[in-house]
Amino acid sequence: MNRIILQLFALGFCYAIGQALQCYDCKLGIGTLCITTKKTCDAGEHCYSGVGKAVGFIDITRKGCLKVAECNKTSNVEFPGSSNTTIYKMLKTCCDSDLCNAAPGLPGTSALSLALATMTAVFTANCLV
């Protein structure tokens, strides 16, 4: 009986961790160079990747968490401290699975991570009992 309870606890723990959306965060990138860290989003937020062009030819990239209401929209990025001076426009495209705002060419990263975490937790629970 204890073994079943421990397995259910481990599965519930993995499910709870899976509910906190993890995204890559990059404050400002130029071209394809965007140094990222991992960030846990708040409730009501999705991961996003933002792309814009400054001065008409410099590609600007951003990644992080964004409120769902602001997803898939183009917004003006203005110079701080100056009124109505738009530096560039950025399209912010959202997704709603862990680390889904990774660089192109890395599909399935989040599903693999969650599956591995679940299998590890179940295996550990079996070893403990």
C-alpha cells in the first residue's frame, strides 16, 4: 500500500512541476545571438519569442514570459525616458509548453524533459519501497 501511495505522490509531484511553465529568457539579442536563461512564468503567462528590426536592418530578438492577452501582437519598443520615440516594432509570438521558445530546430525538448523526469521519479519511488 505504501508503494502505491509513494508512486502516486511522485506522479503528482511531476504533474505539479509540469504546471509551472518554463521558458527561455533573453532580455535582448542581436540577430540569432540571444544569451538565454531558464525562467518560470507566472500564472496567465505563456512563453514568447519576439522578433523586430531596429533602424530598418538590425534584427532584434527577445524571449521570455508574456501575459496571454499580449501574445501574437506587434508592439512598439520605445526609447526609455523619451516620449513617443519608437526604436523598433516587435512581433511577439507565443507558445504554451515548457521551453517551447527555443531556437528553431529543437522541437520536442519539453516533452522529452517531462517524460524523463516522470520516469526518473517513478523509478526512484520503486527503489525506495
